[in-house]
Amino acid sequence: FPHTFHVHDVQFSILSIDGKTPPPLLSGPKDTILVWPGEEYRIALRFEDYTGIYMYHCHLLEHEDSGMMGQFLIE
């Protein structure tokens, strides 16, 4: 099953998927991406307006409830 990876309160750009340039369909700002098992995404996030705690998680509730969520701090 894929995971819908989401970051709260900030958008990001996809730099690469499995070391390759992402297709044009995936260009532009995102806050959620669909990640299949075994895929590796590199993303770039810009934090301009807010310092504090940000949350990320899988949007599938069963996955969230199983621990696929976390926080990170921007100072």
C-alpha cells in the first residue's frame, strides 16, 4: 500500500524520486505526496513565517494510529 505523506503548515518541492528528476506533473509546491513502498523522495522545504513545531504524518488513519506520524522543531 502507498502512503500519503503530508507536512502541516508548509509546502515543499520534490527534488528527486529514487534519484531521478520528478515528472512535470509533480512540479510545483506540494503539502502531500503519494509514496509507494521502496520509493525514496528528496524534498526541499522553506520555513519563512513560523518557528516552532511542525507535524508530518501518513494520511491513512490506520497508519497514523500505528505511529506513522511525528514532529520536528524549526528555531
